[in-house]
Amino acid sequence: HHLTKPVRQAAAAAGDPGGMALWAGQGHRCALDLPAGQLVEHLADQAAQALAHASRRLSGAGG
């Protein structure tokens, strides 16, 4: 990832294998640059939508 490239390059030059393995995960592009409060609201909204969708599917209403 471009954000950790300088750190990884410096670690490689110093022979530090621990500094070369900085993983952000597969979904790092999904990260949102929001204040914490807005992020929590966004996550709560997504969770509520997922629960509503699951509830509809389990009740046979489709979705």
C-alpha cells in the first residue's frame, strides 16, 4: 500500500523483516475518512440495514 511504502522500504534497507510486513487487509480501500462520531453513526446505520435485510429474508419476505 502506498501509505506504508516508505516504512517498508526503510525496514528492508535496515534488514528489519518485522517492519516489512505491514498489512492493511483486503478492504483498506473501503475505509472512510470520517470523524469518529460520524463513523459510528455510519456503522450503526449499516448494521441496522443488514439486520433488517436478514430479518426480511428469514421471514420469507425476500429482499
